[in-house]
Amino acid sequence: QVDRSGWPKWVSDAYDALMADNRPSDDRWVTTLTAWITFEQNHEFRNPNGSSATLKATGRPHAISWWFRNRKPVSREPPDDIFGDVDAFAAQWWVWWSMINPPWRERDSTTGRVIINETDNGDWSNLTRPGQCGILTVLFCLFWWHQRLPGPCQEWSNALRDVAWVV
């Protein structure tokens, strides 16, 4: 059980949505959310606005734009016509995740995709984005992606593993 003292409503609502009964069963999911809470606490639960508060938009899945336009509803998932095909979403997510990661992270020479190697060599400031427009958007993307999977998926597990390490 986590200590919720001092949590603003947006943190509590997001945590409850991401920990709902339909959450991913992977233990790493809970560990990642706990790390996210610590991250937000370390940033005094700030919820900044504007372009400096968001992660890069280049390559971002359309579902995130929908989420932003609809005032970040934690209890709703993007409609199917916005989310699209789960495999296409996964590919788009990996493009975006690779774009928002620091340039010093190793990438596949063919795809440009971040290689999951858990090597910390530099500055993380471009991912240090607290609030609803920051790393929380990555977590909701993983949650939505998981909700649309017909069963276990190694691509999703790899994504969670890398996000867990980064957070």
C-alpha cells in the first residue's frame, strides 16, 4: 500500500485508473507506478502547463493528442478510431519513445529504436517532465496498449521493462 498523503487529485485519480482491476498483471507495472509516484513527489506534485511541460510531440501516438484535447480523462480510453490498430499503435509508440529518450541512448542502426540495455550514461532532462503532460502520458499509453492486447505480448513487456528502468 502506498502513502497517499499530500497527493493532489490528478495524481490520485491517475493512480487509481492505472491500478484498476483491469491493470496489467506484470509485477513490474506496480513497481513502475510506485516509481512514478516517487518521481512526482520529488517534483512536489507540480503539474505545469505549456510546451516545456510536455514530452516531444514528434512521432507521438494520436491517442495522446486525443487525451490532451479531452482534458486528460483518466477514466476513458481513446476511441478505437483514434487508437487504431494495436500493432500500428505499438510501432508508433516505439518511434515516439525512441524520439523522447536522450540522444546518448543506444539505438538500432536500422530502425532507430532505443535498444533496451539499461546503461545510464548521461543527462535525462528531456524526460524529466512531471505532471499530467509528462511521464504520465507514457504510462497511460502503455495502459491503453495493454488493454487492447488479446493476450501476452513480448513487445509490450519490453516497453514496460524500458519505461520501468527509465522511471
